[in-house]
Amino acid sequence: MKRRDFLKATAVLAAAAPATGQAALMREPKSMPPQAIGMLYDSTLCIGCKACMSACKEANDLPPERLPEGGEWNTGTWDTPLDLSPTTYNIIKAYVNGTRAEKDRAENGYAFVKRHCLHCVDPSCVSACPVSAMHKDPLTGLVSHDPSLCIGCRYCVYSCPFGVPRYEYNDPFGQIGKCQLCSHLLAEGGIPACCDVCPTGASLFGPVEQLKAEARRRLDAAPGTELEFPRGEIGSDRPTHVATVGDYQQHLYGDRELGGTQVMYLSGVPFDRLGLPTDVPDVGYPTLSEGVQHTLYKGMAGPALLLGGLVFLARRNIKRNQADDPLFTDEDTEPDAAAQKEEKDS
Amino acid sequence: MSAHAHAPVGGRLVTAPFLVLAFLAAIALALLAGRFVYGLGAVTNLNDGYPWGIWVIIDIVIGTAFGCAGYAVSLIVYILNRGEYHPIVRSAVMASLFGYTLAGIAVMFDLGRYWNFYNLFLPWYAQPNSVMWEIALCVAGYITVLWIEFAPTFLERFGLHNAREKLSRVLFIIIALGVLLPTMHQSSLGTAIVILGHKVSPLWQTQFLPLLYLSSAILMGLALVPFESVLSALGLRRQLETGLMGRLNRVILAVGAIFLAVRLGDLLFRGALGHALAGDLQANMFLLESALFIGGLALLARQQARRSARAQFVAAVTLLMAGILFRINSYLVGYEPVNGTWHYFPSVPEMLVTVGIFSIEILLYLVFVKKLPVLAKHA
Ligand code: SF4
Ligand code: SF4
Ligand code: SF4
């Protein structure tokens, strides 16, 4: 083979390679859905009562969990999960440090954090799911899961940057579980169970824009002063909770992180202490993975072109060498017969 | 006439290795029964921190890279027009056939909700942004292509010359697809990591993963050829194909050089090389992986070595190990789950299932080369 052929072939193959001069192939980041709803969780208001956890279980018809070891006193009536699981969509965890003397202090202090799906603006789980079992509502932006479509590949579990979706490994018919912001209650005109029962307004439901404004109001208030905090749903006529303004980290988590989230956090301790990743880009990871895919497969033009080139080269090279080719020549073909065949074919 | 006709090797089928392999396969099947009765957790150590274990990373990601022999050789023979490699086309295609078919089967028992798997093929549920969806479709397509590519061997064995003649006329399309599909999904196996974002160490997380996965898959596919040639020469008492392999090793060297250039260039460009000296498990595994790549290629760089069967074999094994480690590192070692302390090391039953899968592959190889005209006859 001749250098020219080689170059031609290489050119065809190069069409397949993600040859890039740029640092990043990016697809456009997704923007906040028009009627985005979500939640504001304020760690400084949370008293760790876990009312939201039991309300979540009840609202989603989930069984209580026992501690994996010990807990003889617990015959199964107490819900004592240690982490999110396929049957625990929401969990309150405590951050503790040193003497644990004071709440919402990073050193020698403690703080609470509520863990569940953040309903990302550009969710990795949705981008990863091969069969559309993870779905982001185009209007409200809520990320829901449909087990009847799910093939159980667990790519959503693998890819979620917050470690939210969970799979039941000890069930032959296991399924994925995660918070869906109580879409079933919303459909009946209700609000998420966890926000409904929260006594302090630490979990607050509402339209994302209003929640962001509320967060701004809290961040702007002077620490130590008294402020009224709405409860349940923002803008509802529930009595407010009057409390002292905490010493906030001056940032609303979820405002920018990974392209934004519809569940957002305020905290007195740095967010990474609460297990929220802070060293992350302002765009979701799907912008990068889909950036690669869209560059290579836009309209399937690249693969079609490549296939065309491959068909051309394969056909030509086969014709040239057919007599010698084990995929084409019968073992019992006589030499001249093969030569004749080649003649006829070309 | 074709200078390298193929013939069944013949000989007894039920030998000692055959029985050992069959035994290992039987164990795997028994363990898999447990998986279907009690769930994935009963057999594997999978958890929500490590939702993908060796059944995905070894059986599928590495298994199909091994299965790239047919792809890599077809690429050289049919696209780059290197006819001299014809004698190895058939056995290479067969290696791919087994690698991919078994990976396809492995998917089925790793899927947590396997009974829904057909949703992958229903256009109205398709999610084309999902790298996984693309991989699934390409792999399914390629398994079909491989069986058609290998069909002449069957047709020949059973004397169906007419069917064979007809197939020959369209085989070029199948061969072209057989190059396109692996190009797509082998690179996508790298892209699949991109969405894991900060969970994967900068030593592996890069948008160049598709190119790195593609080039290292070709490298592994090619390295498998001298590996298999030496083993079958020893095991089946056949003559060594050292001359041909020597030339093939030049190609291996070139592909490996491309991989290394991209790999190191990318690390330098992103300023991630510092992580390599952190002294932790990830850093050390990175160093080991790189040493294997560089060492294997350095062995082949000397012309002298390319002519010796022993050096070729050692180089092939080193490069295969390098490719394996690159895959294990980028999916497992370089990956850190968020929130909480998670551990994963495959359970013994989990490993036995993987061993069983590879045993079936070798078993099929033995049956096929003994009964079908796969290996080149020697004059
Ligand atoms: S937090 Fe995880 S599960 Fe929830 S939407 Fe984001 S990526 Fe999906
Ligand atoms: S486990 Fe189910 S929901 Fe998650 S990515 Fe796979 S198919 Fe989609
Ligand atoms: S929104 Fe509903 S499902 Fe989600 S954490 Fe709150 S109660 Fe649980």
C-alpha cells in the first residue's frame, strides 16, 4: 500500500477522532425552566428534629429502616436510617467538629444538613439515563423517575454529582429511589411533605425566583437581629417563625454550582463541610459529555461520512485482494478460479 | 491460490483444560442463579457509592477492548489495505465475536431491571444524549455484524458455497460497519466517564477520554494478536508467525505512540501531572499504568526485539496490562464517590462470575479452532 492510500484512509479516520484545538467541547448550558419550583433549605434554621424525614416516609409510602447493626431496642417501629437509600429519600445529617459547643460554627461547632435530590437545572441523571426513565419537567423543572422504564443500569447513581439516586441491591426486582419533590402531592394542590411539616421554615417550598429573593433578604439581614421566616410555602398565609438571623456564609448554594439547582442551601458553616461540593464548575457536567457527543454525532453527519469512506475503501481493497482473503475465498477454490472470479467482479 | 488456507486444527475436544474451563463456567452459572433470585447484592459487593463494579468494567469495558482484535485487524487489512495480514483476519474476528457476545450477555445480568432492557431499542424511549444509550446500540449492532462477518467460516464448514458467494458480494458493507461501530462505541466508553465530573481524579478526567479509549482499544486489539498467536502456537503446537507479527508490531508501536502523546500532552496541558506524585493509591496506580505503556512500547522500539517471539509476547502482555489498568483506573481507582465512606472490592463470587465469562470465551475458542477452519494452515 501506497502512501497515498494510507493518507486517504487516515483522513477518513480523523473524521472520527475528537480532534480539538479547544480546551472544551461544550453544549449550551440549560437555563432555569420558566415555572421552576424548588426548595430553600436554611441550615441555620434547622433544629434537627427530623419531622421532615418521617413526613417524607409517610408521603411516599416508604418503610422505616432499622440500623444495620445493634439497636435491639428498635423492633422496627423507629426509622433510623444512616444515609439516603432506595427507601429513604430525605435524611438530616449532622456536621460535628471538636467540642461541638455552638451551632452553625465550623470549628468546635455543629450544623445540620438535609440531603435529597437538588433538582438540578442541568441534571446529570437525566443526561445519563439511556431510556428516559429520569425526566426533567420542562415547565416546573422537577426531576422525576419512572421505574417502569428503568433498566437498572445505575448510570444515574454513578453520575449524580450529589450522590442522590439509590438502587436496591438486595432485591431481585430492585428499583431506583429518590426525592421527586412530592410531585404527587403537588398534583393535588399540596406542597412537599417535608416543607409542610417543618416547624421553623428551614425547608421552604416555592417558585425558585421567590426563594432566591428570600435568600437574598436573609443574607442581607444583620446577623443577630430578629427576622420573620416564612413557613411551608413562600407567600402562604401560615404564621411565620420569628428567629435570630444566623451568621451566614455569604452565598446561596445552588445559585451557580454545576449550572444551578432548584433546591438551594443557606448555611452558617462552609458548604463543603456539609458535603456539598464547592470546587465545581458553573456548568453541569452534561454540558461537557454532551459537548463531546454532539460534536461527534451532530445529525449523524460524521458517522455517515465515515461510513461512506469506509465502505468505499473496504470495497476497493477487497476487490484488489479478494483472491487472498480468507473471508472471501473458499479453501477449495483453485488458484485460477479465484483469479477469474476477481476478473469478473472488477 | 490463497497462500494461507484455513483448516480446523482437529484433535480431541474434551481435554483437561476443556474440563477445567467447563467447571469454572458452571460455577459462574450457579452463582448467577443466586443473583437472579436474591438480587445483585447477594453476589456482588456493589453499593450506591460504587454502582458499577467488575461486571461492567472488566466484563464489558475491558472485555470489548480485548474484542477489538477483529476491529483493529479489519481496519488494517480492509481500510489501510495491508493484505499481508489476511492470515490472521479470521482468528481476530473470532476473538471479537466471543469478546463482544459475552460482553452482551454480561450486560444482561448486570442490569438491575433487565426485563426492561428492550426499552433501549424503542425509539420513543431513546435518550440520544445518553452516552450509555449510544454504546448499547452500537454494541448490539456490532455483535450482529460480527456474526455475519464470521458466517463464511460456518458456511464453508458446512459446504454452503452458494450462500457464501451471495454473502461475499455484500460483505464490504458489513466490514465497513464492523469498523465504524467499534470506532463509535470504543471512544464512547471513554466519553461515559466525562459526566462523572469531579468524582474522577484529574489524572483521568478529560474530554480527551474518547480519543484515549479509542486508541488504546486499537492498541489492545492489536496486542491481542501476537498474544494469541504465541499462546495458540504453544497450546496447539502450531508454528509461530513471528515474521508477520514483527511487522504488526510496528503498527502497534505507532498506535501506542499516538496514545502516549495524547495522554501525556493532555495531562501537561491541563497541569494535572502534579497529582502523579501525590504518593497515594491513585498516583501510584497512574505511575504503574504509565510505566506499563511506556515499557511495552520501549520493548517494541528495538528492531531486534520485534523479531523475537519472546520479546513480542512480553511486549503484548505488558501493553494488554497497561490497557486493562488504564480502564480500571479511570472507572474505579481514579473515581471517588461523594458523601460518605464507600468501599468496593469485588466479592469472591463476583470475581468467579467474571472468571467464568472468560472461561467460556476460551472454551469457545478451543471448540471453534478445532472444529472450524479458523486458523491458517501451514505449508
Ligand atoms: S441531584 Fe442528582 S438525582 Fe437530583 S436532579 Fe441532580 S443529578 Fe439528578
Ligand atoms: S438506573 Fe434506571 S433511571 Fe438510572 S440511568 Fe439507568 S435506566 Fe435510567
Ligand atoms: S420533597 Fe417530598 S420526597 Fe422530597 S424530601 Fe421532601 S418529603 Fe421527601
